[in-house]
Amino acid sequence: MELHPDKTPVLLQAGVDDMQMCELSLEETGLTRKRGAEILQHEFEREWARHHGPPYRPLDRMQQQS
């Protein structure tokens, strides 16, 4: 999820939007050094839902093996 002031949020899903995702590691993005960049899981889930992100549905192990 990318949030920028005065821009439409960008919601990307693993396995769906892989080609549009950043290929940098977390360290390479500089976010680990940026004050205020951290987010807790419940905060992320709230923002994701607020911007109409689809619910997370992990694949079960049988689907992953086929």
C-alpha cells in the first residue's frame, strides 16, 4: 500500500500485482531510517479497509502445493 498526500492510494496484492511492486529491500527503501514510517498491523488493516482493499485470504496448504 502506498499512501501519499493529495494522491489516490495504491493498493497492491502479492501474487496479483507483483510486477508493479517495489523490488527494493526494506533497508534499501530507507524506511527503516525514516521517523514515523512504522505502522502496526491493526493500523495497516484499518487503512487497507478504509481504502477498499480486499480482505486477506491466505491460501491453504493444499492449494499452494498444486
